[in-house]
Amino acid sequence: MTKRIESVLGSRLLLTAFQPVHRLPEGGVVGVEALTRFVSSDGADADTWFRDAESVGLGVELEVAALECAVSAAGEIPSHLFVAFNLTPTAVTESRTQDLLQNSGLAMDRIVVELRGQTDDTQWERVIRSLKPFRRIGLRVAVDGSGPGFTPVERILALRPDIIKLDRTFLDGILEGPEPDEPVVIGLAREVGAVLAAEGIETETELAAVIDAGLTAGQGYLMGRPSVHPLDWSSWIIQPTVGVNVEP
């Protein structure tokens, strides 16, 4: 497995796909999320590659290589859109990661760091300290607020992220029917001043439910699939807006 990961690192067999993020309920594209794709014959998805790299002590190396690829590709993204990069807490505290973000050529207020994966309290404190100087000059931070990798409430309160992302777990929950009480994460977002963003929107019904729940950003196959093609990235800003009619 180590040789397999080293082969990818040595030959840089990585691509970056971007997926559009839309403002809700209007539907216009406001940013993109960078997603790593691997050029390999085994068909393994990105999560498997990163998990395997972590298991052999090469997790940060692969994250840095993926970030280099994504930062380079981000130069093709229209300049008024933000670009979100997925990073683990460990990678965020690496000087190489911070140098890449600082020297990306992107205005700092166009960068969103999406924190992925679990860590301990000590490392979380390091993340907060590491991101503080970048946040002062515009960088934004996103965390998972639902699903298997959700960020605990106390850590959200300590970090005070700019964006809380909600996955299919949240979406499936609101589709089951009206909740007697407001979901905890919605009140939490209000407390820390975070935008709530939905992932995995695939149907008009799901989009309507997300908007009705008060979320103001979203992404998913209904709104645009990930693409590695720059022509797609440019076309997103001229596509008709995606949305549903919402009664005032």
C-alpha cells in the first residue's frame, strides 16, 4: 500500500474537480468546492485513497499534494467565486499547508477551509490558533454539522466557524416530516453567526425542503455535478439560476 501511495505522490496522478455552491433561495453560484480525483485503474474513491495514505503515515503528504493541485486549478475559477478546500485538522496546522494558502494567488476572502475528520481537543486548539491570523484577513472556515464526521457542539462554539455544512443525514431528517422543535444545529448556527449549507441535494423536493428549513447555501447533483473541465467552471456563472418558488 505504501508503494501505491508513493507512486501517486511521485507522479502527481491527481486531478481537481470543482462542484458549484449556490446561494439559496435565489440559486446563483457563489463558490465552488475543490474535490480530489485520482488517476488510477483500481477505481478507488478519494476517501479510500486518503484513508489508506493515513494508515501508512502519508496522510498529510497526500493532502498537501492534493492542495497543490487544487490551488493551481483554482486560478481558472471566476474571480468573484469563493473556493473551498477540504483539509484535516492535522494538515491545517502544517506550515506547508499554510504557505500554499498564503501564496495561492487567491484573495484570502475567497478561500474557505473545510475541516474534515476527527481529532482530539489539543489538536483542535492548535487548529484555532493556526487559522486565527488567516481569518483576520478574510479566510473563512467550514465544519460538518451532521453525519458521521460531525463536529461536536463545544468545538463549534470554540472555533465559531463561518459555515456549517449539513449532509444527507440532515436532509433525510427534515424530509421525514416537521420537527416539533427547531433542530439544534440551526440554533447553534445562529449563535455563532454561521451560514448553514446543505450537501447532496438531488431533487426539487429536497431543494424545497432545504430552503424551507432556512438554509441559505446548497450543492448537489441537482445543482451541478463535480467537473474537472475549466469550460464547465466558467459556464456555471451564466447558467440559469437553480431554485424553486418560495412563498414570501
